[in-house]
Amino acid sequence: MPTTPSHPALDPEHALARLPELTVVDVRTPGEFVSGHLPGAHNIPLDTLHRALPVLRAAPGELLLVCASGVRAENARAVLAGHGIPAATLTGGTRGWAGRGQELHRPTGPARTAWAMERQVRLAAGTAVLAGLALGQLHPAWLLLSAGVAGGLVFSALTDTCAMAALLARLPHNRPRAADLDATLAALAASGSARG
């Protein structure tokens, strides 16, 4: 059973020093994960976390949850805490890790590529605003689309949440393949058996 973390958040230096004893779980989408992740990280996207609960409960060492900035990792930590599974998060996420000069690993060979979620949100929001402005020339009611997106972006910034990112994460290119998630869970379960 995982030990209770002494710190709910680890900065990149402490995480690097403790990496061999941590089980790192990256909760970003598969496309984001292949763009660069912590060494030895397991990709279990946030929206599939419930399926992984039994494996995470038995994971070796302390769980370290990672995402791009730390927001989704904190959401994952709250989900796990609600199920009695202690975990820490990485301060600043993979951006903070890379910003401190630490290496991000990328798979070799043909990889599934996708844009980072932040880039996908910018594209979707910009497209919706431009569509609202263009269609507003035909009928003023379409301007509400642009206003709605602008309001959503303000709300997103104030609450540090993003409904558009949550929606985009459900698109097929951002979803893990069932075989990939099964392989990740099997590898995580095997590492728990080997260390246990």
C-alpha cells in the first residue's frame, strides 16, 4: 500500500531526487504524454482514473501525479483522496519540470502525435470567436457565440478550470486506445508485484 506523502506537492528538484521510489502517473491525454513526460511515467488520463483505482491502490511507493501545469494533477489527487489513495503532485507540472532544466522523455519510433491541450483550446476558442463574428454579419444573434466564448475564457481564467479542455479531451484523438490503457495498467500492476 502506498505511504502517505510527506508533502502534497513536490517541486521538480525533490521529485528528481526521489524519482526511483515514486510511481509517476501522468494524467494528461495520450497526445500530450507522447510530446514529453517524466522518466518512467505511466499515462492514465484524468477521465480514465476511476478505471485505474484498483491498480493505483496497490502501486509501489508513493504516487506522484503529473500534468502540464499541475491543475489536472490536483484534480486527480482529489479523486484519489476521495478513494483513500494518498498521492502527491508535481509543482508546475511538466512545464515546471522542463523549465528547471529536467529532461522530458519521448517515445522512440512511430508515435501518436497530437497538439497540447492548451493549443487545442486556443484553436477551438479562436475558431468559435471568428465564426461568431463572421456569422454575426448575417444575423446579430450569432455574436452571442463570440460573447459566450469570451465569457468562458474569463471564467476559465478566474477559476483555473477549462470546460473547453474537458470537452476536447473527449475527442477520439485525445482518448487513450483501450489497448494502450490496458498495457499501462498491466505494466503498473507488474511493477507493484515486482517491488512488493
